[in-house]
Amino acid sequence: MSRTDEVHRMTEGVYKTIMDQFNPSLRNFIAMGKSYEKALSSVSFAAKGYFETLVKMGELASDSHASKEMGDVLFQMAEVHRQIQIQLEEMLKVFHNELLMQLEQKVELDAKYLSATLKKYQAEHKAKLESLEKCQAELKKLRRKSQGSRNPQKYEEKEMQFAEAISKKQVELGNYIGNGYKTALSEERRRYSFLVERQCSVAKNNMVYHSRVSILKILLKFIYYQPQQLFSNVQRGMTIQAS
């Protein structure tokens, strides 16, 4: 097998790897991403109901003469958790729009594009190869005539023309195969680069989410500390009264 034949097979191999391995793996990745999104959405929905109930408990406490301060604390807790849920929902939107939707659109369009690109490459390769082989066959035929002729000199000029044409076609075919291989590798890299770019976008958004949630957790910790102060004040008051 010549080097050009080897590179030609490598080129076809790159395209087939993208179509038979990369795209199916990407579809599976998208499916797993949808499952992950669904699970987080379910958690978000359940949490929303939980903290809406907490607000109602706060309303009950606010109507009480003895527990009004506790109602305020419950309201504050519910509000902070509501803000955390809003941040989670925003993160899920970005995850859906920036990753899942983008990849899904890409993989569907990609299947047709790659198939058409590979067929075009193979058709042009076949045409150039057949043109070269035809020229080689003509030269071989001409040389047989020259060898059986009493005046072989009359074929020399034509043989040189065929030899030059063959050399030119070999160079053209080699260049076409080399460029085809570079294009195939570029197509492969472009797909992985797109996946990395989308994933980085989601990761950046996740960092923003966790940063904001961390701030809200600090606020929540401060709110959690308020009931302890209230209880301490009540206990001190009871101690003074007992004295």
C-alpha cells in the first residue's frame, strides 16, 4: 500500500469515527444531560413547595402574640431559600440553552453534513484516481506499440507527454488526499472544541451560581442565629423574674 493510499484510508477513518463513534457518544451525553436536568428540576419543584409551606408557617407565627419574632425569622429563611432556588433555576436555564439545546441542534445537522462531505471527498478522489489510472494505461499501451514498432522514435514525444501528465496527476492526487486528511482532522477537532466551549460556558455559570449561593448561605447562617438570641433573651428574662 502506497503512502497516498494509506492517508486516503486514514481520512475515511476520521470521518467514519466521527459518524460512528463521536456522534452516538454525543447523543448519549445529551440524553444523560436531560436526565440530570430533569432530576434537578424535580428537586427545584419540590423545594419550592416546601418553602411555600414554610412561608405559611411564618404567617401563622406572625399572627401569634407570643411568636411574632419567630414568624419574621421563618419569613427571612424562606426568602433566602427562595433566592437560592431562583439561582438554581437560572443555572438550569443556562445548562439547557447553552449546552443541551446547542449540542442537540449540532448533532442533528452534523449527521447529514458529514455524510455529504465524505461522499464528496470519495467521489472526487475516485475521479482523480481513475483519471490517473487511465493515463497510466494509455502510456502502457503506447509503450507496447513503441516496442513492436520499427520506428519507436515517433512515439517518444507522445510518451513524454503522457509521463508528464501522469506526474502532474500524481501530484494533484497526493495534494488532494493530503488536504482531505487535514480537513478531516480539522472537522474532528472542531467538534471536540465546540463541546469543550459549551461545557466551559456551563462550568462558568455554575461557578457564578455557587458563588452567589455561598453568599446566601452566610446570610442564612446569620438568620439561623436569631432564634438562639431570642431564646437566650427569654431565658434571661425568666431567670430575672425568678430572682
